[in-house]
Amino acid sequence: MITVKVDSQDFPADISHLRTMGDLVELVKATIDPDSIITSMALAGQPITEADWQAPLSSHSQGVLEIATGEKKQYIADRLSSAEHYLFQILDEFNQASQKYSQGDSTEANTLLSTAVEDLLAFINWYLALLSVDPISFKNEIESFNTYIKDIQVICEQLVQQQMFQSWTALGETIKSKLEPSLHNLKRFCETNATRIQQR
């Protein structure tokens, strides 16, 4: 049977009845401090793969699963502090798309815009997933974040309309005059939010 260590200590619970890696993780989560969270997992010194999750637990009979935990609030604060960096990159992507529309290169601009939108959606889902680790404590933060996202969603709907009608110049201008300022506001919110959570 797989050997489990939590924070370098042997995991004391009986795991012989467990079938999957997911079952094991749920058991570990149920036994650690409620204010703690699993921050990393490694099997035989390597990150957990999709195949590891899907394989029966018994197939890892010779492996050692090392699980690290940390304070939930600190884990979330550490991750949220990187939001500024991600948004800076996304802003740059939208800016490049806007410039290409202004230059009349709609093909390249559409490609850049598609990438920027995908990255923005990934960021939104990532940020909400982090706050949802503790939805009660971060209820106000989630509501505030969603307010910013609704504003951005309205602007993105306008971009879609302009793209449908191939209004390339107007599209570039909407990115520059409306979307980028809204993303800057979101970036400031995320910076303030990370600091506020860190100081709690």
C-alpha cells in the first residue's frame, strides 16, 4: 500500500479501504486543521499527474505520497499577490490587439484578441476559485470582484458586436478607451485585496 506523509510525518489513519487518490486526499483534508489547506502533493518526488489521479490507489503500492499543508489564509494571500502580474500580461495582450486594429491588421489583431480574452477568462476563473476556497470569509471580496467582472463583460459584449460587423477601428478604440481602463481598475482592486487579506 502507498505510504503517506503529511508535513513530513507518517499519516496515522488506515487507508487500506480507499480506492483512489481523490479518496485519500479527502481523508487527509478531513483530518488536518480546518484553517489549513493542502498546498502541494508529490508522489515519489514528482508532481501528481492526471494518470496518478485516475489509477487505483493500489497501483502506487511502492510509492510515497508527500503532502504539505499550510494556513488557508496565507496560501490564498500568497496566490492572490500574483494577480497583479497576470493582469499586467493580459493588459499588454489587449494593448497589442488594439494597436493592430488601429494599424488595419485585423487578422493579427483578431488572433491577439482571442488569446487575450482566453487569458482573461482563465484569470477570472482562477481568482474566483481561490476566493471560493473560503467563500464565507471572502464573501465581500467575491461580490466586489464580480462587480468589476460584470462591467468588463458589458464591454466585451460590445467588442463582440464590433467584431461581427468588422468595425475594426471602433473595436481598437473600445479596447483602448473602455476595456483597458476597466482592467486597470480591476488590477488596482486585486492589489488592494491581496494586501487587505494579507493583513487580516
